[in-house]
Amino acid sequence: MAELVKRTKRSSSIWVKDRGEFLRKFGWQNGYGAFSIAQSQVGQVKNYILRQEQHHRHVSFQDEYREFLRWYNVDYDERYVWD
């Protein structure tokens, strides 16, 4: 799995950086997470992605992610969640 994530990050980084000069410094964080959704939730996820920039003006990604982990009863150690 780790090798697949590594290759995916590398190829997607190259793709993003080819999109324009302003994206040349793009880089992924060190870790990764993987989550699945039901087919019935695809529309909701697409809408979330479309409004993500606006949403994160009011709620930080970190706070939202912590809430997500609590909602699904995922144990975590704050020292290892962020780069």
C-alpha cells in the first residue's frame, strides 16, 4: 500500500506542477489517510469539494479533521496526526 501511495503522490505532484507557475511549489504532506464512502454519498462529497475553500475560511481543516475522527470513534494521538 505504501508504495502505491508513494507513486500516486509522485505522479499527481508532477501533474499539478505542470498546471502553472503558481503551482510549482506544490507538495504533499508526509503522511496519508484513506477513507471510503458509500455510492449514495458521492454527490455530497463532490459538493463538499466544490465549497471546501469557502468552508475552511470558517472552520480549519485541523478542527474539521479532529471532529471527523471523534464522530467515527477513531483513536488518535495529536502528536502523530500533523506534519
